[in-house]
Amino acid sequence: MTYLPAKTRYDAMTYNRCGRSGLRLPAISLGLWHNFGGVDTLENARAMIFRAFDLGITHFDLANNYGPPPGSAEETFGKILAQDLSRYRDELIISTKAGYWMWPGPYGEWGSRKYLIASLDQSLKRMGLEYVDIFYSHRPDPNTPLEETMMALDFAVRSGRALYAGISSYTPEQTQAAARILRALGTPCLIHQPAYSMFNRWVEDGLLNVLDDEGIGCIVFSPLAQGVLTDKYLQGIPEDSRAGKSHGFLRPEQVTDEKLDKVRTLREIAQARGQTMAQLALTWVLRRKTVTSALVGASKVRQIEDSVGALAHLDFSQEELDAIEAILRA
Ligand SMILES: NC(=O)c1ccc[n+]([C@@H]2O[C@H](COP(=O)([O-])OP(=O)(O)OC[C@H]3O[C@@H](n4cnc5c(N)ncnc54)[C@H](OP(=O)(O)O)[C@@H]3O)[C@@H](O)[C@H]2O)c1
């Protein structure tokens, strides 16, 4: 069956400007780290991508190594694009990254120009694309000069392989240095992709200020703490959950009683606001104006619907924020 996107797809989504760039991103974006690999079902992957697009999610985030096996999420996305979405390419923001281990030998990970450009070429081939919208350095490399990694991003853009450059998980100091180099090269840093959630607040300690000062956008990954900030683990670990799957990056021992106790109390605030726990967690990261987009994952269509539902109630009272703060700090 040919997929026809909903005519209403731009009616309800919020689009936020990415830093001081001309690009706007949906407040909720979809990442393909889990559930789009070779081990997963193509039909479910298709259904999630289509529903996301129907809801106004124009941004899909990938990386060379997403799967498993590594590379297979890009292949899955490439198949879906070729069959059903290629006509809508100009309505989509597709990102990929390189930085983590991808192939054996000294050129298969980290931040050298050799690795980054070879990896991007492989990603384009797997997705069947001429260019990606955003290409990221997936992690800082302590052993490669920052100039080399940034020159590789600049080259990716100048050679037409990518429209914009981004960095992920760089510290505030590294971000400032990267921004300076990229600006001098003439390819400004569009976006930073850090982890941020109620359970992981490292970005509040300097990074968000740097992004504000530099005019760099911010798309936060794992805003649901990989699913812990939902109600799914309150009665144990379901078999079909990320912590229940042997290849999931969330391990059962990370789902601690301490976190679950907090989720139980936070859920009361969510309920009083007429939100699900997941919606509260997403609204909470989006309360910071520096955050352009919350980058969620999903294993089911209804999770995407739930996440987008967060946008119906974005404002917080000071009492709610204080109550959340007290729970998180307890
Ligand atoms: N730059 C980096 O280094 C980096 C690192 C990690 C991730 N990322 C990016 O960020 C994206 C999101 O990361 P993430 O998947 O960890 O994000 P997340 O949104 O924190 O967790 C997603 C998981 O939570 C569960 N979930 C989602 N919505 C739900 C809902 N409404 N109700 C109940 N459960 C729900 C699902 O788990 P179940 O499978 O258990 O259903 C889903 O797979 C990735 O796909 C990737 O693109 C980037």
C-alpha cells in the first residue's frame, strides 16, 4: 500500500528555531537508535515513521552504528525512504553521525577526517541519499586535534554531503572551541546533541549557557531516560521493553528502586496536570528555551502519539517546578 501523508501534518506540531540559524526543528524529533535495526520488524518501523511524519515530526535522527547490527537502522530508513518518502525529501531533516566504533582497524571510530568522511559516504549509501541535513561528530576525540575533526565537518558541508554541522556530547569548553573553529571555517555549528532528562542534568552545568551565547541549537537525547521516565517499569521489567531485551542499551540494573520511587511521585504531578509520566518528562526538558527539540525513541506507534501529546500542555507553574525539583533532589 502506498503511504500518503496526512494533510493535517503541519497543523499541531510546534517548530522551534535551532539556535540562531534559519532552520526550525519540531519540538519532538524521532531517533532510530533502537527498534529500527535488522533484528526488528520493518512493518513496525514503517508504521512508526509514517505516524511520526503524520504528526508533524519532520526530523529523523540516525547514526552510522544504529542497529543492531551496526548500519542496519540506516538501511531500514533507506528502504522506507525509497519506497514511500522520497517524494517528501524536502520536508525532512535527516541527520547521521560518526564517532563510535563502526569497523575494525585504526580508521573505524573517533574523530579523524579519514574516518568521518568515509563513514558519511557509507551512511549516504545505506540510506540512498545524496546528502544528509545534519552531520555530527558523535563524540569528542581526545587524541585527534579538534581542528581536524571540525575541518572534516566543514568539508562534509562544503562537498555537499551535508547541509549543516553538529556535535554531540562535547563539554562546554570543547563546544566553545569547536564553535570558534567552525565559525572561522565558515560553517557555523548548527546544533549540539547532549543527553538531558530529569535523571541526567549535566547540561545545566554550563553547556546550555554556552549554547545560548554561541547561538547553537540543542536537541536533547534520551529525555525519557531510555524509558525509565515512563510508567512502564513500575510493575517490573516487561519482556518487550528495552531493559527486557538482550540487545537493549538499558540494562535491568539501571532501573533502580530509587529511580522508580521518584517516577511514582512525579507521576502524581503528571496526573494533576492531565499528562502521562512520559509527557511530563518531555515537557520538563522543553521548559528550557535553549532546548530546540526533545529527541525521543519509540518501539510502538502509540508511544510517539503519547510523546507528541506533551506539546498540548507546555507551561509550568512555579509550584509545579518547585515540587519536581524537590523530588529530583531528594
Ligand atoms: N548522540 C548520542 O550519543 C545519542 C545517544 C543516545 C541516543 N541518541 C539519540 O536519541 C534518540 C532517543 O534516545 P532514546 O531512545 O534513549 O530516548 P528516550 O525517549 O529516552 O527512550 C525511548 C524509549 O522509551 C520508551 N518510550 C518512549 N516513549 C514512551 C511512552 N510514551 N511511553 C512509554 N514508553 C515510552 C521506549 O522503550 P521500549 O523499547 O522499552 O518500549 C523507547 O524506545 C535515539 O534514537 C538517538 O537518535 C543519541
